[in-house]
Amino acid sequence: MYLPLYNGSERKYIIRVPARLCFLTVSTPLVAFVICVLLTIYKDSEKANNTHCKVPNVLPSISASIGNFEPQSSIWKTAIYVHSPIRFYIVYLRWQYYKTVISENCEVVVNLAVILNIIENLALIGLTYWTSSGNYRKYIIVAHSICSFPFYE
């Protein structure tokens, strides 16, 4: 069932957010990503495109662009950290809205969606802070323990 954030029959807004703020919020990670890729191409192109199997790359990988070189890493981290509180606030607004609109027997679905959205946001922050290249062994241990959980067998 589709549930809009605007109730046309009552002409009542839940919250009004200026379009410029929305555009700024959504574009922050995109602009940071583009800046990181361009800086990597300009400053560290040879190092970023080098692979262990000697296959030539035209453009650097995303992880190399945002995590392996400075100041690209700092630009990416700053953009994500600035962007994150707004993402959590949007999760909170959705939760408040859907609690009022959804019937009580579907409240479990709403809570599950909120929990998954919070996990997604925390994972983004975690992967931004602890890069996969620096903590590869820890990621392998976590992935192995999750995949060996009886639920996945």
C-alpha cells in the first residue's frame, strides 16, 4: 500500500523542509565523491590505477578514490559525517509519520523498517570510519561468523 507524506484530502503537511536544504543534503555525498575522484585522477592517478595483476585501468576504483589517499579520505569522511545526522532525523520523521498512519497490526513492519534503516546508516558511518583496506581481517572474521550462523545454512 502506498502512503504519501502529504495528505491531499486534509491539506495538511507533516513537515515542510526547504527545497534548497533537501538538495544540499542529498548532493553532499555526490559532490564529495566527484571531488575525490577528480583529485585522485589529478594527483594519484598512477598509484590508484595500479593493480596487482597489471591490468590497466582507465579510472580509479571508488574505494581507492575515497579511502586510500589524502585529502580525498578526509573530504569523504567529512561529507558523510555532516550528512549522517540529517539521515537519522529523516528516519525519525518517517517513524513518527508511519506510526500515526499504519494500523496497529502492521506496527511490527514499521519498526523493522526503522531498525534496518538505522543499521544501514550506522554501517555507512562505520565503513567510513574503519576502512575495509585497513581492517580487512576484521571484516573477514565478521563476514565468516555471520555466514556460518545456522540461519544461513
